[in-house]
Amino acid sequence: MLTNLQLALKSLTQNRLQASLTLCGMSIGVAMVVVVSGLGLGAQQQIETQIESAGPTLITVRSGNFRPLGIAMAGQQDSSGGELAEGFAGEAGYGDQSFEENAAMLAARQRATKPKVSKVRSPAWPLRPDEMTLLSQNIGDVRATAGSVSGNITLDPAPTNPVRIAKVYGFQPAWPEMKGWQLIEGRLLTEREHAQAASLTVIPVEVAARYWPGESALEKSFALGGDTYEIVGVVRTGEDMTNSLIVPTIFIPLQQAQDLLDQHTFDEINVRSASVGKTTEVATNIRAALRNLRELPDDTMDDFRVETQSLNAMPSLGTDPRLARAVHANIIEFEQASWEEMATSLRQAGRTFTYLLSSAAAVSLLVGGIGVMNIMLVSVTARTREIGLRMALGARMKDVLAQFMVEAITLAALGGLAGLVLGAIGLYIAQNVLHWTTAVSPVMLLIAIVMAAATGVIFGFGPARRAASLDPVVALKAE
Amino acid sequence: MSKPVISMHDVKKIYELGDNKVHALRGVSLDIEPGEFVTITGASGSGKSTLMHILGCLDRVSAGTFKLNDKDVSNLSREELANIRNKQIGFVFQGFNLLPRTTATENVEVPLLYSRPLIPAVERKEKALRALEKMGLSDRADHHPSQLSGGQQQRVAIARALVNEPSLILADEPTGNLDTKTGQDVMQTLLDLRESTGITIILITHEPEIAAYGSRIISIRDGLIVSDQANTRPPIPTESPSLAAVP
Ligand SMILES: Nc1ncnc2c1ncn2[C@@H]1O[C@H](COP(=O)(O)OP(=O)(O)OP(=O)(O)O)[C@@H](O)[C@H]1O
Ligand SMILES: [Mg+2]
């Protein structure tokens, strides 16, 4: 084997020009494979990240089953009223909430010395701590959870307070990321500050602009519950805050809010699924688990809502926002299904792109292979006498076959190596000069090399077999 | 009497060219004992090379039997024939047939590459150098054929034929490409070789002077042996009258 390799290298160096031309052809073929696979993979990865980043991995679980945008499925809406009335006998439904809140605020104002909690609760069972535990620990493919609770609270009488009543909004560390908060000024709260229930707050930019116009809200504070909550950050929440300026919203650690409101439950829990593909499954599992925990009979509607995030995602991929809104307002399965259709067609497009490029690469590899075949045929013809001599000296058919196969494979593999280098340069240019997205996978590189060697085998076999099956007498007479 | 190296009986070789049949050998019977130095002569086209190809297991007989070292080789596979050529026969050709751009040593090593069991590289090299030494070419071991004279090239070829210690050397017109003097040197080399090793040599030539070196001379014509006689007076090795003696 080693001697065959030496022989092959020797014979290649003896046909230097031909060999290097063939090498060129071969390496261009392999370089094409490398570049094309790099580009194709890059495109596919880009599509994947687009799908991942824009796609719905966020699942929102809310107590109550009203539909915020009013486009609800018939039947579902109807049943909610009856359902709620049953669950909260004597309490008002959603429609009365604002009134109920105002009444509570009035009551609170009368006893302004202590923070008082507005008595209004979600018109359905709030989400309990054990349900939070269920979501964060017992459902598979959940990457993160974050809960929130909010309520109006009367502030301590302090001259620094710009208002008398504020809406405290307790949140957990993952919340800002899930809600897509944008930091305008200062910072968010650290995990530690959340865990220690630090007396710090983050406020919406609208609130900052309203109460501290023309100056920074940082280091200003709210006094409530006997503590001073320093403002450390100003954020844009992406939600419409104009309606909550009279009673400004302030974000504080969940623990603090729960204590202040004396409500150790959640209004809303956000769940991040491990990947886009898992979102439907996770949402379905959450719904089933909650129904199970709440022991809801089969013929009863949910008294909670599980929704996926697509309102934001869909328009970013070019869908008509109205469609997105309609989809959003509709059932989760539809939302998810249309999302997945879109993702599927995007992936399909990426794959088609890769296939198209790959076939071009395959053609150039084929051309390289034909080059190998050509040089091998020439080599066999030119060396017929040598083959005859070797046979006379005892070379068996398989020895001759091996000699020429090793030569063809060596040629192809050398071309392959050169092609790898060439391909790497090509990818580098594509990435850094043309700014295309590329991705290099070691598997692809291996495949390119193996393909090069396979080309040698396939295209070398014909000429090698021709050499091996020569009649020694005829070969010896050749000139 | 020891067993003959070659034992042929009524060997025929017919080439079929379409409807045409060429009878290259028409019934050759021949026994050659170990240690004989047989020269075969004949006109061009008489069938000398055809006979030699059969003797060398490069070709098969069309009819008749051929035993090499008491073994019938007419029904062996290509692979078995290759092994026999490798182990038992050393070829010397008219055109030397050395691999170009390859050193003398490497050329001599070629038969060893195909020997089974495998011979390690170091041992191959040793054997090749020993064979070259026997041919008086130790100082040319690393030379390429293009750097050697015709006579030296043919001696490298003889070294290659010897390297695997065969029982038979087959030479087809080994002096055909050499001038008279060099041809005589090569013949002398073969004579010495036979003297020292007792190897059997079969040599084809159309020159009577070269044929005269044999201990037995066979002539063939039209595919048949027409004469086969012992040569009782092989030429005294011509230590050719020293050139210095010539005024
Ligand atoms: N492969 C072949 N196909 C057909 N006919 C052949 C073939 N090889 C040899 N012959 C014929 O067989 C006959 C003997 O040829 P061979 O080569 O043995 O002659 P030769 O005695 O070696 O002649 P020379 O001295 O010219 O080398 C010739 O008539 C030749 O034409
Ligand atoms: Mg001849």
C-alpha cells in the first residue's frame, strides 16, 4: 500500500503538468462544494435564527378568559360569563373591573396612612404559586418562566412622591426579556436584587417623561410601604402606557409587590419554550396541566388563557398586521398552525436554495472527476508497456488495479485538499467582503473530502480496470 | 537425471484474426534440463517470441501440454501464472524495459514488490543491491537508466531477472539493441552467471554468433523445430585481442 502510494506520487510528479491541471479541475469542484455548502448552510441557519427569534416561543398564561381584542370565538365568550359567575359568586365580571378599581382607590385614599390593596382581583382564579411551580418545573421544554402581579396602591405621604396612587407591577428577572422591554436609561434589576426583594424600581419612559420632564428620573424615588424605592432604570415596554399616566405604573421586584398587595398569586405568567417547534406542544401541555390541576370538567371552558406570541412576530415577517391580529385573537392552534406553515415554507425555500447550489457544485465535481478519468486513461495508455513489464515481473491484476486506483484517489484527494483551501478562501471572501452569511460545518468538510476521494474511486476505476485486464503479451509489445 | 525445467509436448499456438488463423506454433515438443543454456534461432516471424511467451507463462498454449518444473501450467489462473512468473522466471528483454526516472536499485526491486509473502522494504533493498553487485554495478545503484550505457542497462535488467532467485531466465533478443562488443559482454555475463549459479537460460536471437554461446542450439521455422543440437564448442570467451596490442 505504502509502495503504491509512493508509486502514485512518483508517477504524478512525472506527469507534472497534466497532474496539476487535473488537480486544478478537481480542486475547483471541491471548492465549489465547500463554498456552496457554506452558503447554503449559512442561509438555512439565518432562516432558522429568523424563525427562532421572530417565532413564537413565548407563551402567556393569564387568569381569566376574556379576549383583550374583542375578536373571540363564538361560544367561548358566552361560556366565560357563566363560568366566572360560578367561580366568583357575587363578584363582578371583567366589564366592571375599572369601576371596581376606582371604588377601591377611593376607599384607599380615605385611609391614606397605610398602603392598602385594591380589592379587585382577576375575574377568575388567579394563578397560584403551585401553578407557577408546575409551569416552571413540571412541563418539559420550558426554558424560562416569569410571573407578574399588579395592583394599585396608595403611596406614603412623602414630598418626593409625584403622585398619591401608583400601580405597582411586580415582575421576575426574565420578564423584561420576555416582554421585549427596551432600556432607555439606567439599568434593570439584577437577579440578586430580585431575590433579595430590593427596594428599587424601574419605570416606563412615559411615566418618567410625565413626572420628571426635561430631567433624568434616575435616583428619584417613590415612598411606599415604609420604604423608599429608588428609580434605577427607565424602560420602553412596548405597551400603550398613555392610559396609565394618572396612576403611574412602577415596576418593582415580584416579592415586594406581592407583599405590598398582600396577594401571593400571579396575574400573568410568561413561559419561554425551548424552541419554536416546541411551542405548540408546551402550550398544549400547560393548558392540560392547568385544567387538570384546577379539576375542570371536560364540558367546562378554561378559566385561564394560554396564548402564544405572534402579534409581534408575524408583521416582522411581512404578514399583514391585520391578519396577525386576527390570528392572535383566535385560537392558539390556528395561530400556531399558520406560524408553522410559514416557518415550513421558509425552511423549504432555504432547502431549495441549497439544493440548487449543490447541484451546481455536483456538476463541477463531475467535471473534476472527468478530468481525473482523462488523465488516468492517458496514463494507462502511455504506460501500457510498463504495465506489461510489471505483469511479466509478477504483478497480479489486483496489483495493477491497486496501483492505478491509488494514483487516481491520490490525485483526487490532493485536489480535494487544495479545494478545501480554495473553498475556505472563497467562504472567507463571501463572509467578509460580500457580507453573505456563511456557516462551515466540519461534517461538510469531511463530506467534501470523501466526495473527492469517491470521485477518484469512481472515475479512476474504469482506467485502472482497463490497465489490469491488459494482456501481458500485448502490453509488452506496445510502444 | 533431475526433472526437466521445461517439458513441452506438441504445443500449438493459433492466433485467430477474424476468419484468418495464424499458426504461430505448429507442434513444438521440447525438454530442457536444469542448467542448460539454450539458444533459439530462427527467421523473423518463425515463432520465437511466441514460444518464449508460452515458456514465460505470459501466454497459454492453444493445444498440447506444457510443464514448468514438472507442473502443468496450461490451466492455471492469471493470478497463479503471475505468481509463477514472479518466483520462477526472470525476463530479459531486447529493449531493456527499465522504468524511466527510477534508480537502478528501484528497478531491480520491482519483482520483489509483487512477492508474497511481502518482503520488507529494507530486505528488498538489500537483495536488489546484492543482485546489482553480482552484475558489477554497485557504483551505479542510484543511477537512472538514462544515466547508464546500453550494456549497463541490460545488466540492470539481468539483475532484476535474478533478484527473486528464479530457476529460469528467459531472454528475448537481449543483445538486439547493443553493439557487437557490448552484446558479447552481456553474453559473457550470462555465461558466468550460469557457471556460478547453475541457472537455466533460454535465449532467443537471430544472430548465429550469439546463438553460438549456447550449450544447445535450437532453430525453428514456421512454428516448428527444425534442428536441435548440443553445441560442443561454445565460443571461448573473447577476451578480445587487447586494443593496446594493435599498433
Ligand atoms: N498477437 C498476434 N496475433 C496474430 N498473429 C500473431 C500475434 N503475435 C504473433 N503473431 C504471428 O505469429 C507469428 C510468429 O510471431 P513471433 O512474434 O513469434 O515471431 P518471431 O520469431 O519472434 O519474429 P521476430 O524475430 O521478428 O521477433 C508471426 O507470423 C506473427 O505474425
Ligand atoms: Mg520476436
